[in-house]
Amino acid sequence: MKRRLAQYSTRTHDFEKHDHRSRDPPVCHMILVSEGRKMAAHLSYGRVNLNILREAARKELREFLDKCAGSKAIVWDEYLTGPFGLIAQYSLLKEHEVEKMFTLKPGRLPAADVKNIIFFVRPKLELMDIIADNVASEDKLRTPRDFHVLFVPRRSLLCEQRLKEKGVLGSLINVDEYILDLIPYDGDLLSMESESAFRECYLENDQTSLYHTAKGLMTLQALYGTIPQIFGKGECARHVANMMLRMKREFAGCQTQILPVFDTLLLLDRNVDLLTPLATQLTYEGLIDEIYSINNGYVKLPPEKFAQKKQGEGEKDLPTEPKKLQLNSAEELYAEIRDKNFNAVGAALSKKAKIISAAFEERHNAKTVGEIKQFVSQLPHMQAARTSLANHTSVAELIKDITTSDAFFDNLTVEQEFMTGVDTDKANTYIEDCIARKDPLIKILRLVCMQSVCNNGLKQKVLDFYKREILQTYGFQHILTLNNLEKAGLLKLQTATRNNYPTIRKTLKLWMEDANEQNPNDISYVYSGYAPLSVRLTQLLARPGWRSIEEVLKMLPGPHFEERQQLPSGLHKKRQQGENRITLVFFLGGVTYAEIAALRFLSQMEDGGTEYVIATTKLINGTSFIKSLMERLEVPP
Amino acid sequence: MSCRSYASYYHYYLRPVAMLSELGPDSRSHDGCVFFSHRKIELYEMGWNLKEGLRNCQIAAAPYGGPIALLKEPQRSSPSARPQLEIYTSSGSPMASFMWKSGVVKQLGWTISDDLLCVQEDGTVLVYDLFGSFKRHFSMGNELVQSHVLEAKIFHSPYGTGIAVLSGAYRFILATNIEDIKLRRLPEVPGLQGVPSCWTVLSQDRQTKVLLATGADLYILDNTACTPVSPSGFSPQATNIIQVAGSFSYKYLALFTDSGHVWMGSANLKEKLCEVDTKMRTPPTQMAWCWRPKSQQPSVVIMWEKYLLVVGPCKDTIQYNLDNESVLVPELDSVRIISGTHHELLQEVPVVSEEIFKIASMAPGALLLEAHKEYEKESQKADEYLREIKEQDGLGEAVKQCVEAAGYEHEPETQKMLLRAASFGKCFLSNFRPEQFVSTCRDLRVLNAVRDYTVGIPLTLQQYKQMTVQVLIDRLVYRKLYPLAIEICRYLKIPEYQGVSRVLKHWACCKVQQKEEADEVIARMVSLKLGETAGISYSDIAARAYECGRTELAIKLLEFEPRSGEQVPLLLKMKRSQLALSKAIESGDTDLVYTVVTYLKNEMNRGDFFMTLRNQPIALSLYRQFCKHQEQDTLKDLYNQDDDHQELGNFYVRASYQEGRLDTRMSCLQNAMDEYNKAKNEFNAKATEEEMRLLRFQRRLEEEKGERMVGCSLQDTLHCLLIVGLHKQAEQLYKDFRVPDKRYWWLKLNALAEKEDWEEMEKFSKTKKSPIGYLPFVDVCIKHHNKYEARKYVSKVTPEQKVKAHIAVGDLEGAAEVAIERRNEGEISLVLSHCTATTDRTIVDRLNRTRATAGKK
């Protein structure tokens, strides 16, 4: 048995080594690491079975692969490997004769004895140039290989035009699109994995991602039925809703006869609530993301705490490779603690530890053969639980080291001062000190933006002071980043109108003094006091309705609206007694893990009456949010 | 058994032999071998009036009950006389007739989409529609103008309709799909000196091949080679092969030799089914396969003038005498026989029909039919028959048989009789699945409608299923039978998108070609009829109008198109680019907007192009994005046009970072500053100016002191200066750039600690009161592991921070002292948290005591 395992792993290894130019890291990591077929199980746990969506996506992928008959190699636009890992593992590709995988880069393609070369790319002009280069420098002497291009998520005439100009369109056998708008991320979570959506919409006035959103929602409705009610807040939300209604008109007649799964769609612009992503998330998952950043469902952690100490082996060398963990609800323990305030995680872990050790103790009680057999049958599950516990205890320790530091505490104190409206109209000493110490720029920008948002803009003097400090300390090149932040509304000059943040805070109860971190009774537990505005809006929409907060809605940017979509007769849902409504909340421009936690909290509230499925353009945190708005200007050598 | 006499009105049934003599054909049944039964059904009495029958004319009938084309040779053989081309439905109703004025026609044939192909002697192929309107023409190769087409065949394969011609040079030229013509010249046949005695086209293994016979030799011609072949088990006495026929699906082949033998076998010639001696030595006029798929009785129909012979493996043959000269039209499951007066269908009798209608049959279906008949007569015999079936436990089977048999019938009365019997039987069954019954009723209703004389599409159920209802609807549409097509769509509940909408679209496309009506009238009629029908593609209709040269009508029609994206390509084609742009924007599809923008860019002069964009902000910002990555200079022009000085400033800043040379960088920054000034962005202008000053300073420093720091931030520059000990320069910068005291102190403190210049640090701490307090001094020393230096500053720390300072230097006692003195709860806890119970016993006790007393107060 052992030998067979060893063989298997070498084979996997061979695959990773395929690339002849050793300096190129292979791109297969995303697909190889996922744990086989089990992976999709977590998608069907939720109220809405998102596996349908995943299966539809997989089917389409298989169909495309089969279109290119014979052995194949995939050349990846590296950005896509992460999202694709959520849809298909290498095993699926292998079943369809994918033998090699490369990263897209200029020059000649690596040698590979395959019949087909397939480029998986986003429709970007610069990528077209690379494809053209690849195709043009193909060795004419070798047996010819068939080239195909698969655009994700949508084909583009502009790109095809570019390929044509470069003279390679003719040599491509198949040019196709793989419509991958909404990727099922977890049982109640969909993401488009488009990190630049907010930037494109608010800085560049490029609404491509909104078009994809609308298309994605149409696909979703084709699979899960027409959503009868659409609510929204914000310019982008309005635009998406308009496109959806238009598309529905365009496709009138080919309506699906499916009983609607979702009752309501709520579209929320990120710029309606700029404050929440800037604040430090205090849930377990939120903190993992803040500190180590979760990418496509995976996190890389410093390995020291994960060193396996086995009996009799003594001190082993510490591992040097980062520890990679997959994080989703398939892991029972993680599903239980991910959304807790970090202060409640320790207790949960120790409770779990007791349960597990009690379960292992059971073996002493097992007397009869039957009892022993039953115990043994549970062993794999128990062992998995024990590993999971060990892992998360280590993660929690890592996080604790940070959350107990002075720096973390000071930062949090300032954040909370801003959120409660303490001295937001003058330059903050802590920020000043941080700049003076040259703390990471993103940290500074997060705080300054937060102050600006909580004060409905900064006074000219304060704003100029911060800007000047930043430019002098971190360099003049950041002048464009500052411009971007101003354009996006994160930094602004306070105009004559009064600061309406306190009104909003009070009306929407954004600050709860007595947030209960252990046994929460309000969403504010996710930020230990601050209730995310976006989620508050969602909560109030369900009960008592937005009419009660008209005044506040008017203070927030963009229009708010309600639309109804006619259902074909016979598809009106008859709700069972006590059956919850399902609302799909779509965050245009990104959502944080803490917001997701808050929505899950609302779903689980006993008398809530509404369950939430969350969709977004991208999972974000303050750091990635600010980063996406920065202008990267390198100082010339 | 007189009661079972309906076999008599089932008159085309050919069994038993005794009845055959009454019907005409004479069957020579040999030694009682397996059943070999065929029936001939009259489909129509032909509506045409052909004086000479089918003599002196070329005829082509499309499969699947398609139209018939006739090319009548002129009566008089004067040079001015022209042949007449006529098109009829399968029932002989005229659809078109016109004088043939083009060249000599070698072959007529139909495409799968009901277009008529006329292959001329010079290799030109003319394409006409069902109503005789000329559509287009193409050539089968220039060489044919010289060498001429000797023979041609039109064939159908999965790739579409193809044409094969034999040139005067005895070469075969092939086009597999006339919609996408790729001419292929097949290899030469060695030693071919004349027209082959017979040939046919085969479609095998996704390849189209020609099989030809010259004398006794047989060859297969494919793309690359000419291979001699010999059929398996071909009798040695067989001499010349004079007729060849492939089956409908190209799976089987029949060869007729001048010795009167027929060889039947697989198309690859490797398997022989049988060989039959027809005893006929004269060459037949036509030969065709007549074989229902899945049936066990392959048979071939051979025709000589007015004599028809059906042969098959059981050596059992059937003969028919025909009244008139006829043509055979092979079908998927049968052969149609068209003569000057009649149109008949010859097919193998389906097993189930045989079981039901066979005299004295005891099959469940036969008994059920009988039972129902008795029931209608209100006779109790019905019950007896039913019991009989039930005893055999065959009621389900009986119903199934009746339903299936109904499907094979052409006469509605017989269909009804069988279906009523089935419905009757169904009543006595529980849990019988009704699908087959319902679908058969439905299909028959559709089939009866299209078989009607006025429509003239004599499809069998099997053909209908093979061709699918979609294709049937297309065929009705080609015939402009729109109402019937729509009725069928509605009756079969085909989703509007694929059904009614498609028909209406065709109707509208046809409508827009009617030149005599005004644009407004047509647009109104179209919109009235189509209205909001789901899935109508108005843009397709508009495209057709545009093709017919009616641009105005096209634009009017496009206004009805709900999918703005669909309107764009046509609008561009019609050069309505402004409209195309706004439609593209409306669709929300940014790729489409890009497409129009690039089109406009190539189409218009730059000024107009920019003006157009200016009116469309979304297009403008997309184009800006494009330029940002692709054409930076255009970007600048765009901003210039809009007097967007802020963006111009940003543009120059960005440009400055792409420049390696400091001078160019400086001039970029100078431009940026000017633009920011124009934009009234004082902060940015000033910041840019400062950056230039800093760069100048750095350059000077580099020249003078050799320290490389060009491009560093002010902070880093200061840090560098302090590290290398250029305190004077640092001081100057600090003043020039009005660096806040606090930051400068932090900076200097860190730099000195890094250098471990403790002496200088102490001096620095005494220059004036520290704006950042003294705790940072403590912290920074500890950070650089110098407790000794750190202690020096503890006393200077403010009381609020003193506890922290003591803890930092590890002086718990001192920390406790301060905390107790200040009686501060938080501070006491802080100290406690740093104490360990064993080593700091006394301190812990003292602290706890203080806490207790503080608590009491």
C-alpha cells in the first residue's frame, strides 16, 4: 500500500516538472492541491444548492475540451488558475486528455507532444499579443499543433480583431468563450473573482464588470428561476438592474419554467458603504484574511506552528514551505468558528477539544465487538476532526500573537474612535506617529480614508496635511493614488454641508456599546461594536422595510429603487408555514468576510425570517480594497 | 371467421398470395421461405397534366416527400425552341414554370433546404428556389467549360448537399457541401478511356468517395487514391457491372450485372447479404434500395421500363407491372414511384401491421381490434375477445401494437380505427403509460395535415421523426405555407422562440422583398403581425430588407428590435455609425461599444471622431482606457480637447515615471505643475513643485557627495543623510520642506539608533523638549538591544507613560512603584500581567494590596 502511494506521488511530481525551463513555476498548484471530488460537497450544504451552478460550469468546460479532439496542453492566463480551481480539479482536465499545463508568457511555447494547444485567457489586449507571439514563434518543423483560444468569462470582438491584425486568427481552430461569471465559492457564497471591479466602475467609468454581473445574474435566474423582487442602492446597482430588466425583455419567450428559489435580490454598491471594508475585521475568518489574506479559498500560513511532532521522532527540522490550508464550510470545525468574533474562538476551540478527546476516550467503554466496530468506523472522521482542531488551534495562536500586540490595539482604538465620531475633524496623532515611523502605506491610507468617511470629508487643512505627510514620507509617486482615492470618494474635502455621518450612525444603530462577542445578539459583534452599514441596510430591508429609513437612504450616495419581475403564472411560490424567504445580496465592488459573517448571523437568527445568499464581484478586505485603487508607479532606475 | 374481413378493405396488403392476383402484381413465391412482403400505397393521383407522361423529360424529386422538378424537352427540335422547367409538389400541384434559357442541363437535383440545382454542361450550377426564382450560381471548375460535364450526381451527406461530376477528361470532381464550396479533383482512374458503366457517390467514415465500375472492374476513388476492389463472394460468372445503387444511409450497396445478377452487401463490399438472379439481361432503367431501418429484410427495387421487381436475400421476388413510365425516389424507409398519373409508395410491410391484419391472426393487437369492432356493434363478443387477450396477459402489448400500427398507416380512417381500438383497450389497463398513444395521435395529426393534397408532403412517420419537426416547419416555410406552419407550432406547443417566432420571421423576410409596397406599409404590417412575439429577431428581418436595397425600411424595422446589441452590426453595415454607437451603449455590452468605437476611429477623421465620443461619455471613458494601455499620445489629445487639466497633470506625472533621464523627467513634472495650476489644484501643483526641488537637491547631492538618492522620498533622503552623517544638509532639507517637528524627531531618533550613535542621541534629546515625548527614546534603544541607554530616558518620560517605560527596560519594581503611586487600576493590571508569581512575589503582593484598597475607596 505504501509503495503504491509513493508511486502516485512521484507521478504527480513528474507532472509538476513538465516545464523544461525550470525557472518557470508550474501553474498546476491550484488544481493539484484540491482534494479530489469531495471538494464540491460544501456547495450543497446551504439553503440553495449552488452545486447546480458549479455542475453547469463543469459541463460547459467538458464540452469545450471535447471539441478539441486529442491530447491537449492548456496555456493559462495565470490570473484564471485560482478561480478555475473552484470549478474543476486537474482530474477533470486529465479525463479530457489535458496532459500539460503552462503559464502564458511571450516567446516560444515549451515543447509538448500534444495535438492541441488551448489558451485560457481573459479578453485583454495585452494577452492577445502574447498569444500571437506564441503562435507565430511555433516551430514550423515540428508536427503542427492545433491552437484554440477560450475566452473567460466572455469573448471579445476587440480581442479577436487584435488577433486578426496580428495575423493569427486564421490559425486558431476554435475561438470560444467560457462564461464563468459567478463562481460558487461556498454553500452560500458566489464570487466573480474580479478584483478590479470597483476601480473600473468608480475610477475608470468602465462598466464591463457590471455587464458581466447582469449576465451572471441572468444565468443564475436561468438555473434558479426568475427573482421576483429586486431592490438596490447605488448607481451601479441601478445600472445592473436596468440591464437585467432589458436582458429579460430581450430573452422574452425563452423563459425558464422554474419555481423561483430566490425571493429577493438586493444589489448594493460598495460606495454606499465605504466605511465597512476599511475597518479591521474581528471575526476569525476576517482576521485570517486581514493578516494572511485568503486567495480563492486558500490561505498560506507561516509554517512554524504547524510542525508535526510525532512521538519517538524527536525534534524534526522545521518546515520552510508555507502551510497551505483550504478554508470552506466542508470543514465542520471551520464552519462553526469562522464567523465568530475572534474573542469567542478560544472558548469554542477548547470546547471542541474536550468533545474530541471524550470521543477518543469512548474506546475504553467499547466492550462488545459491535461497539468496537462502531468506534473504528468513526475513527477517520474523528481523526479528521482532530487534525482540523490542531490546525485551527495553531492558526488561532498565530492570530492571537498579533491581536494582543500594542500596535494592533492602538490601531483598533483609533478605528473605533473614528467610528464613534471622536475627534474626526482634526489631524490624528496616531496617524501622524505611524507616518513618522513609516508604517506600511496601506495602513495609513486605510486610517486616513476611514477618518474622512466618518467625518463626511476632511477639512482642507487636515486633508492637505495628511497628503503632504504621505508624499514626503512615501514618495511623490503616490500623488496619483491619492487622486484615485479622492475620485472614488474615499478621501474628500469637507464641503459646506454638515457631517451627516453621526445621523446615519444613530439612525442605523451602527455603533453598539454593549456588543456581545461571545453570544452575539446583533451583527455589531463582527467588528466588536460597529455594525456594518451594508448589512444593516440589508437587515432593515427585510424588516421593517426601507420606507422607515428614507431619510438616511437619501444621505447615502446613489439612488435606491425597487423593481418587480413578472413571473409566469403558476410559478408563484406558496410559502410553507415558517419557511424563510431567501434573499440574494449582491455586493457590487466587493464584500468582506465580516460582512458575510454578519449576514450568516442574520440567516441563523431564529425569528429572522430571511436567509441570505451572498454574491460579490470579489472578496475584499481593507488592504486589498485600497491596493486595487492604488496607482503603481515605479521610480525609474 | 367472417367477422375478420377487414383485411379486404386493407387492400394493399400483399398477403396471402391468393389475394395478390386480384391486385395486379404477380408474386412468385419460392419454397415457402421467410416472409418477404411489401405493399404499394397510392399517395396521390397527380394533379399535373402531362401530355406525354414522363417521356422526353428530365425529372428530379427531392427525398422526404419533397418537390419535383421537370425539364421538358421542346416538342419541336428547332434551334430556337427552348426546354420548359416546371416545379411541382409531390401531389403534382404546379409551383413554378418557366422557359429554360440557359445552357444544356445535364442533371437536376434538390438541396436539403429545397433549392433546385441545375448542373449545366459547362460546369455551371444554377440555384433556384422552390418558386423558380434564381438565387445564385457557381462553377464546378473552369476546366469543365472545355471538357464539359458528361454526367453529374447530386447527393446528400451529413455535411449537406453535394455534387459530383464526371468531366470529359474522365475525371471526377466533387463538392461535398454546396453551401461551402471546396472543389476536389479526385485522382485519375488508371486506364479509364470512356464513361464508366456505372458510378455512385458514397459517404463513408466522414469521407466522400466515388465507386465506379468499368466492365467487370470496380474502383473506389477517395481523396488520395484509386483503389480496385472486389465485392466479397461475387459470383465468378458475373461479368460487367451495369448498375449500382447505394442505400439511403450509404451503408449498403447493390450491383447489377449484365448476367442479370444482383449482388447486395455492405458498402465497403466486405460483407455480402445475398446474390439474386433476376433472369433479366436487359439493363434496368433504375435501381434503388427499399429497406426500413432495423428491419431484417433488405431489398432492392429494380425497374425496367414498365416492369418492377423487388428482390432480397430470401430469393423471393415480387413483380409489379407499371401502367406508365415511372421514376423511383429512394427514401429512408421506402421507395416512391412517380409516374405521369400516379404517385405511389412501396414499402416493406411493418411487422406489427402484418400481425394485426394477417388473416386469422391471434396476435393481441388483432384480437383487440376485433374486440373493439364488436364493442361498437354492441355485441358481447367484445368481452370474449378481451378475455382472450387478458388470458394471454397481452392487453398492454395489444394496445402498443395498435398504436404502433396506426403510425404506419396513411389512410386517416385506418389510423382512427386502430387508435380507437387502442384507446378502448387502454380503459382496461391501469398504469398504462399514455405517452406513446398521445404522441402518435399528435404526430399523425401533423402528418395528415402535410400529406394533404394541397400541401403535398407525403411523409411517413419514420421519415418525419428522422427529419424532426423543426425541419418540417422549415419546409413549410420554404413553401410559404405560413399559417399551416404556425398552426403546427401551436398545436405541438413548440416554444415560441423555436416555433412561431421563426415562422413569423420568415414571413416577414418574405414580406420585405415585396417591392411594390411602401416602406411604411410593410413596417407597419410586420410590426402589427409580429408585435411582441417572443424571440423575434427584427435585426434579421432588417438585414434582409437591407440586402434587398431597402435601407430605410431596414432602419424602421430595426427600431422594433429589443436587443440593442443585435442592431449594431447591421447599423454599422448601413453606415449609421452614430446610431450604432448609442445602441451599443444601450446594450451595456462594453465589448460591443469598443467594436463600434474602433470602427468609428477608422471611419472618421480625428476631429469628428473625438466630437462623437464627447457626446457619449461611456464610450469616451472606454476609449480612454483603451488608449491608456495602447495609445498614450491619443490619450493626451483627448484630455487636451476636453481641457481636462487635472488629468493632463496626472498624465505628465505618469509620463515622468516612464523617463529614465532626469532632465526629461523634470520637464514632464514642469508640464504637470503647469496643468495642475490651470486645474486650480494648488495642492498638487505645490507638491509637484516640491518634488522638482527635491530632485534638484538630490542631483546636487549626488554630484557633490556621491550619494545616490535621486528618486527617493523626502523621508528616505533625510534618513540617508542622517545615516551618512550629513547633518547639516539634513537640517537644511528639514527646514526647506517644512517637515513637521514630530516626524523629524522620529526620523532622527531612528537613524541615530540604527547607527548606534548613542552619544549623538543623548545630545539630540537635550536640544529642546522632545515633541514626541521620551517613551520613543526608550523604545528605540530597547529595539536596538541597549537597555543601558534606554534607562537614561526613563526619568524624562511623562507620568502617563512611565509605567510602560519601566516595563520596557525590565524594571518591574519601578513600574510597580509608579503604578501604585498613581493608583491606576489599568496600570496595575498591566504590571501584574508582566509579573511571574515565583520571582516577583513581593511586587505582586504589593500591587494586589493597593488594588484592594483602591477598590474599597
